[in-house]
Amino acid sequence: TQYDEMGKPIFLAGIVFDITQKKEMQLELENKNRILAEMSSMDGLTQISNHRTVVEFLNAKINESHYDEKALSIAMFDIDNFKKVNDTKGHVFGDKILVDVARIIRDSIRDTDLVGRYGGEEFLVVFPNTDTFIAKEIAERIRNNIYLNEFEEHQKITVSGGVAQYEQGADVDFIDRADQKLYLAKQRGKNQVVSEVSE
């Protein structure tokens, strides 16, 4: 800046940088990183949470339960006779069934719940701040919605489910307890949900 003899500025020089392109590149990079983060947390086929993400979510809710002592429940679901579907209709058809079942489960749960593909044709649903009774009701709604759904080629699809509630300091693994109830539902004839309060 130049000043006159009275001390008033008469000339000002400066440099202006146009950072539009740099800012656009930064926003594009942030967007790509967000997309990559979403992709790494989602199951590629069903577009619900993958195994790692749903287990991490469950572990976070278990840690929260240690502090706030609020109820926490989960449900394990398995598509009944899925191997037979793959063997008779093919894996492409089987994949469509997995996508439809995942969608039905996602649409049947609350905003606070999370469903993930646990592996193969098995799904894990986490119910924060929820006891076994309410979790069983939601699990029954899921089972019934799948049972009533019109799948491709009029294929009848059912699921079996097991529900368990988290217990502080329990020796048996939380997921394993739900899995045991799922196995019991299979033994009892499939297309049903078994919980620790329904035995």
C-alpha cells in the first residue's frame, strides 16, 4: 500500500488466487472417499451392511450397553432350503432371492435397527434399546413379510430366526446364543422364530 503525505492510502496492490479448480478437486476427492467408505461397508450383492460393518455396529452397541444398561437384542435369520433353490433354479435366481429377502428385512425394521448380511443366506439384525419381547415381535413381522411376499416365478421363500438379548458378563457368545435359537427353529420345522422367552 502507498500513502500520501497525509498518511492516506492512495494505492493498494495485491494478488488474487483463483482456487475454484482446487476446491472442485477437493470436493470431488471427498465425494469419492465417501463413496469408497460406503462401498466398503456394504454387501456388494444385497446393498445392506456387510459382515464386518454389522458386527462392528453390534460391538459398539454392546459397549454402550455396559454404560447405559439399556436392553440390546439381536436376531439371526437363515433362508430355509436355500441350497435347494440354488440347485434347482440356479445361482443367479438364488442371488435375486437374497436381494429380495435383504430388502424385505431392511423395510421391516426400525430406523434405529441395523441389518447386515452375516454370511451366505444368513442375516443379522441388531435391535438397540430393545428387549427380547419387542425384538421377537419385529422378528415375527420380518418372517411373516417374507412368507407373504410374491417372489419371482412364484417361488415360496421362508426364513427361520433366533432372537437373543444381551446379558452383562454372559459366558456364551451373544451371536452364538441367537444362532442356537435359529438352529432350534430349524429343528422345529422352519418358518418360525425362536427366542429365549418363547421356548
